[in-house]
Amino acid sequence: ADYLRGLTPVTKLTYDGLSSQYRKDAFTVAGVNDVKLIEKIRDELAEVMRNGGTMKDFEAAVSKLTTTAGVEQIAAFQLDTVFTTNMQKAYSLGRYEQMTQPETTRALPFWQYMTMGDDRVRPEHAVIDGFQARAIDPVWNKIYPPNGFYCRCIVIALLAREAGKDASEGGLLRLPLSAQVHVPQPWFM
């Protein structure tokens, strides 16, 4: 929730003009051009997360905000994108912070990329399902999820004995070409 609240509210036009370095710290809602309303939506999302709420809770809170502001309701699919993507970003950041603790990386020195394994997984994410590398390998700076809107991929930590034989070799050199080019999605970061 603190991560979400720390994101800078911007319009979609501003967001599209940001470099990937700054997009990571920005929060936007397509079709909303009032930065104050975007900020309130961001804060409601953080509250929903803090309280363990659901997508329905978020929809209700945003509906109340837009009604109060006298603006058009935001489409359900847009709210779903905002909710799912930002919850995944916050979850992934929390997992990253846990897995990079020195005592954790000593005990679990390897990481593995995992998809949900269903028909909604992007092909460029599917090719790295099961990909393993050392936790300290620079490859994770490139492929640590989420890697696109609605990305549901995760990374898990592994014991040394659970890692494959090539997991100690340079991860960036072992990435399939489609992952090198399309992970993360170019328009996402």
C-alpha cells in the first residue's frame, strides 16, 4: 500500500511521454485527465490493498469518486487493468524486497521465473517459464515481473540443490531472443 501511495499521479499523455525509468514511479488511468482525480483513485487503490479488499471494492470506491467529481464513470475493463497491474507491481516489489534480504539470498541463492501456465500467458513470457539464474544475476533487472499489463508472472527463490545445471551461467546470454526483445513489453516500461 505504501508503494502504491508513493506513485506519482500523471495523465496518460504525460505517462506516455515518460522514459521507462520514470514510468516505474508513475500512476495513471487512461481516459482520466484530472490529476487530482487520478491521485484519489491511486489512494483508494492503496486503501483497498491495505484492507485486503477486492476488485469489487475498488470499483465501488472509484464509482463514488467519479460520481462526486461529476465525471463519467470509468469502464470496468480500465479499472480491472489499473487494479490488476498495480496490485501485481506492489506484490512483486514486496517479494523482491523479501528475496533480496542477505539472509534469504544466502539460503536461497537462485531464482526461477514462473508463468501461470495457462492459455493467457504471452508467448514471450512462456519461453522463459522455468528460467533459472542466480539471485544476483543482472538478468533479473530485465525480466523481473510484472512485464506488461495483466502480467501474472512471478519469481520464486530456490535452494542451490534445486537449481538446474546451467543456472550459474550468465542469464542474459541464455535468454531466448523473443524474451530479449519483448520482456518487458516495450510499451509497459
